[in-house]
Amino acid sequence: MDTVKTVRVLVTMRLERLIFVAAVPLLLAGPGMAADHPDMSGTWAIDAGKSDFGPMPVMTDLVVKVTVDGQDFHVNQTGGGQPEANLHFSTSGKEVTNEIPGGKMTSTHHWEGSDLLSDVKIVTDDGITIAFKDRISYSADGMVMTMKRSISGPMGEGQMTIVMNKK
């Protein structure tokens, strides 16, 4: 029984890291459809020194390229210890689903003033559910994105702050 429990914990930890990496890009794009929302299209790199990864491993090489098309946006993500990912999202408030390695990600995004709010739910192929609630804010010059994230999953609750710089 202890071996089964240990394997489940290790698998869950790996999936939570994968899910963290897969979910970061969806928080970066969307802006650009209205003048009061920051335009975050372009290339972003993680600032590990200013980020607080909470329960997740520190990443130093995550790069995200964002293309915005109205309320839809496309994300190409590399690094972060994970395979390259291409994802689609929307800031319209409608739920969007992406297939990710080992599961499915559903998300909604909407604006509250100049902050982008998101709810993300990952369900793995073996039924593990992990949820994120994010509040993303942008610097006045549009060069820094700061995400405050709450995580809920089989390993418990957690908080993190992710900072990314526009290249």
C-alpha cells in the first residue's frame, strides 16, 4: 500500500508541474482587444528571481510567444522542463478546452478593469483534478506581467506569484 501511495504522489507532483507550465501561457495573451486592456502579444520570459513558485519547482527557462487575434489568442511555449506546447484561449469569458499531455485543460478568462482573471481546471487521464485561480496585472509600460495564483489539487492548497518580462 505504501508503494502505491508513493507512486501516486510522484505522478501527481509531475502532473502538477506539467499543468503549471501548461497553464502559464493562457494567462499572458488575450489583451489587445480594447484600449483599456494592455497589449501582451509578443515574447515573454520568466523572471525566476522575482517569482515565488510556492509548492512548484523553480523554472528559469520558460519562454512564451503570444499571438492575439481579437479575443482569441494562441500560445507557443518552450522550456520549463516540458515539451513545446501550442495552445488556444479566449478572453471572451467563454470556456475553452485544450488537450494537454496526460489530460484536458478547460479555462475561462475575463477582464476586471485592467486585470485579467482566469479559472483553469485540469483533469488528468487518471481522474486527478487540479484548479487554478489567477489574477494577472501588467506594469504601466506593458513590459512586466505579474500573476498571483491560487492552486488547489490532491497535494492541497498553495499560492504562487509568477513574474514574466516582455522581450
